[in-house]
Amino acid sequence: MNKQPQQTRLQQGPPAEGRSGHDQSGWQIVYTGFILIMLTFFIMLSSFSSLEQSKITQFAHAFSNAVNIFTGGLNLSDGSTLLPRSVEMVHKEQNLSKLIQDITRYASSAGLDQIELSLTDYGVVMTLPDTALFASGVAQVTPSALPVLKEIATIIKKTSCPIRIEGHTDDRPIATKRYPSNWELSTARAVSVLRYFLHTAKIPSPRLAAAGFGEYHPVAANDSAEHRARNRRVEIIFCADDESGGDE
């Protein structure tokens, strides 16, 4: 009579999941987290419905980078959260956006195909190869470059932002009586462009500045003739520190 209750108690044990030694509800936590992320995504997407397409593009790429563990499904690597700045991603309400549109329109109508435009933190950069303005190893503007500078001056006059002209060279040394180094050559070229804008185009001097950087700010490796040609350039920067934007 006393053994039967004891056997019954011995047959009783912990629940099935307790015997397994593992919590079977872990997948629910992962699934819940995924649902919350997706809910956040659609809430944010809905809130952006009245904003510019450029901001939605930035957010979409940022969200994708945030929730993707592996790049391309292959490995884990560091990366930026947002896309780098580019001309296409400037918000239309910003002054720089209107400036970019104006410069692009004017350059296209003037047939300035050799001009490249880029966007930086300090403004819109208009890049011209040295061959568009100068002969090799000299800083005097060639006669064929005058129509180009005239059209660029027209663009500058239609804006009110400060203008900075920068001269750049490749890494090949120069040692002439007039230009002992690339510092002097790059600076003289920037000043030559500035003098045209100042004296010929009559752009107010407070808006203008010039600087030479020699070979020390390359945009390509100096390992081929093509790359060196890219480094020999003049950059005309429409600085972003003016809040009034451009005029029509």
C-alpha cells in the first residue's frame, strides 16, 4: 500500500522543455525584432512621403546598410552608413542645388564639354584640364582659352557666392627661371585665371581668391600619362558659405 504512491511520484517529472535543457522560444525573440524593424521602416517611409526623393534615397540606402549583416552575402566589412555626397543627391531646397542646376545649364548651352562638376562640403567644384587654358609648363592663358573663361565668367556673374580658383599640377618636377617648382607654376596659373575674372570680366575682387597646391592634391595616381593629365587641372570653386544663392 505504501509503495504505489511512491512509484507514482517518481514517474512525475519536469515539463518536456525543462528536460530538454533549451529554451524553445528564442526564435520568437528574433522574429519579433525583425517585425519591429520592418514596422519602423514603413513608418519612416510613410513620414518621408512629402519630402524630396533625394532624402528618401539616402534613407533607403542607410536602412539597407543598417540591417544587412553581410555585404553581398559574402563577408563582414566596415562601411559608411550614408551614400557619399553627389550632385544628384543635393536637396532641391538647398541653395547649392539651384547653383548646380544653373551651372549645368549655362555650361551646356556654352558648349563647355570639358568641364566637370562635383560637389564637396565647401561648395560646387568646376574642374578644367590644364590643356583647356594653358600651354605646357607656362601660366599665361592661351588665346583659345579666352572664350571658355568668358563663358565661365558669365556663369559666375549669375551667382553671388565667393569664387576660389585653385591650380594643380602632376608630380613631374619643373625648374625654370620663372617657375622654380610646381608651387609657383600652380599658383601662377590660378592667379592668371583670377586676373581675367577681375580685370576683363569685372567680377568684384572681394568675391575672388586664388591658391596653388602643386602636385600635393592629386585626383589620380601619377603612374601614367593619362593619370598625370587628370592631375594637371584648374578648379573653380563656387563656395557654399553664401546664403543668398544664385540669380537668374
